[in-house]
Amino acid sequence: MPYAAGTVTARRGRQTSVADGPGTYRLRLPASVAARQHVRENQAFSFDLPSGQYVLVARYDSANILSFVDVTVAAGRVLHQNFPDMCK
């Protein structure tokens, strides 16, 4: 599967929804950045993170599109995680 070039950021914590008015909500990502890496097209990203909860955020170079996914990192484990395809 091909991957787009962009920047992947690992943020400590979980995403939340915040009320933005009657019946409307907006996404809030954790502020604390644990790691960041820019990757070329079809290059995999890799982080060495302490155990805990993270939101992985991908910002693609070719478009103003974000993709994100919650992950839990466990000590001594390797986690393989792809991002949801936001174009489907």
C-alpha cells in the first residue's frame, strides 16, 4: 500500500471532544508532543516511546489533511499502526 509524505507526531494522552456550541463539538488533541518525524512517500515512521496512551497524528504534505489514531504503548512490545485512509 502506498503512503503519502508528511509529518507524524505522537502526542501524550487521548483525543477528546469539546462542546463548541449547541449540538456542535470539536476535536481536541493532547498538547504534549512526545515525538515527531517527517517521512518521505512510502517511508514508514518509527518511534521509541515510553509506555502510555498516545494520539498519533499525520499531517500530509500534499494536502491540508490530518489523520489520527489513538494507540496504547506497552513496555517491551512493538506496535504496528497504520492511519485510517481519510480519502475513502
